[in-house]
Amino acid sequence: MKILFMGTPDFAAEALKALIDAKLDVIAVVSQPDKPKGRGHKLMPTEVKQAALEAGLTVYQPEKIKNGELQEILDNLKPDLIVVVAYGKILPDYIINYPKYGCINIHASLLPKYRGAAPIQWSIINGDKKTGVTTMKMDSGIDTGDILLTEETEIGEYETSEELFDRLAKIGGKLIVKTIEEIENITPIPQNHAQHTYAPMIKRETGIIDWNKSAREISKLICGMNSWPLASTQYKGETLKIVAAKVQDENTGKEPGTIIALEKGKGLKVACGSGVLYIQVAQFAQSRKMNVEDYARGHEIEIGTVLGKE
């Protein structure tokens, strides 16, 4: 079976490597154009392109695909199947309908839950106990295609989006290999569209902490925003980014957001709508990410300050 792979970031690169390691017949790769990165704005290849070139695969990087720009490539390659993982653009019908076995997509949720751009982050932010990966047969909708296979996994209490991302990428790689190997025997299952939820793109504003919420809800936001853009609040008129924190059930009677104490071995104790949060790793203004106890050795942290106020 001749497979054309379409993908761009590191999540997709894991899937491509899995196909290569399984010795499946990947005939070529399509990825987004190189983009400038870093201070020097040097053009850098996508993670998928890097993985493809390391494997000796031909890489195509069309600027556009919606007006038939990929048609000639498809006609030359004649793929039996197209695997699409986080390519970054909506596929037009001429691509979706081209191969014999259609286009198969890996999505990092248990569809129909969390369709959209940020399923990993929202599963954590919303406090879900489990998530997973779905392979599906693509149609013209956004993550609406028939389900092929799924695999569940539990979400750790303080697991970050970055950590879960890495785990799901590996699960997704194994699942797409299994899907392809068993494709002839899999009966696609239509999604229950009435049960779908949506996971919109994450923005910096998504990470702003509302201290009136419970410590557990705030903890999930902190985990979900790690590693980008990081949950944030205001401390004495400047942005404080919170990297890691732990929850404790305790009623303090203090105004939500109040810094109660800096406790050795535990961190910065902050009152929440219910419970308290111990901030352990943070990034204060004009500083790098560091343990708050280390930061406090060289900087005064004012006890009694209410976070979140300008």
C-alpha cells in the first residue's frame, strides 16, 4: 500500500517515524513551507520535513493546496492512502477523495469530544480523568469523520500539556500503524455529532488566572498552559507566570489571590476561591523560570499582596 504522509509539527513527526519504523511504504511527504525562527529569523524546516529527510524521503512544501496545487503530485505518486497528522490546513475534497483508502487522520482526543485545534490542553484544563487518541477517516468537516480506532489513557493529576502531548504522540504513532495494518478489517463508526465538544485554539488570554475559582481548577489551568503560554496573573502591576503548583484543601478565610506565606519545601501559599495553591516554580517579571524559594533568596516577595490586581 503506497502511503503519502501530510504533517508539520513534532506530534506529526512521531507518527511519520512510526510508519517508517514499521516499514510501511511511505512514498513521499507533504509539509508546510519552511518558516523563519529565532532571533536571526533563519528559515527552518518543519519537524516533519526533518524526519522525512533523515529517512531519505522526498518532501513537497506547497504554499497552497486548495486550488488544485497538489493534483499533479497526487497524479504522479498515485497513493493508495494519505495519512494526515496536524498538517495545518483544511484539505479540499480533491485530496480527501483521491486515494483508494481515503485520508486517515490522527486526532489527540476521544472523538467526538474535543474537536478542534487544542484537544490536549482543554482535556487538562477541564479536569478530565482520561483522554486518548482517535484515528478517523477524514471528510470535509473539521474532525467529523468516521472513527476507525481509539486508545484511551489516564491523565495524571499534575500532568502538563507538554508531558501529555509527548505521550499521545507516541500512542498516536502506534495507533496509526495498527490502523493501516488492519484497514481492510475495520468497520468505520460514524461519530455521534450530538455529543461533540470543541477545543478552540489556545491564546495568551486563556491562561489568565481567576483566583475566585477553586485551587483544583486553577491547578488544571496551570498544567494545561504548560509549556505555552503558561498560566499568568498580576503581581504588583507586573505579569507573573506560574509553571508548577500543588493543591491543598484548606479554608483560609482570605481574599482569593492573597499571598499567605512562603513555606519552606512547599512554595508560595496563595488563597483561592476554595482551597489553597502552593506555587513552586514561577517566572517573575525580568526573571527566568525558577523555584520560588530560590527567587525569594534574592528578591522580596510581599506577603499579603493580592495576586491578579493591577
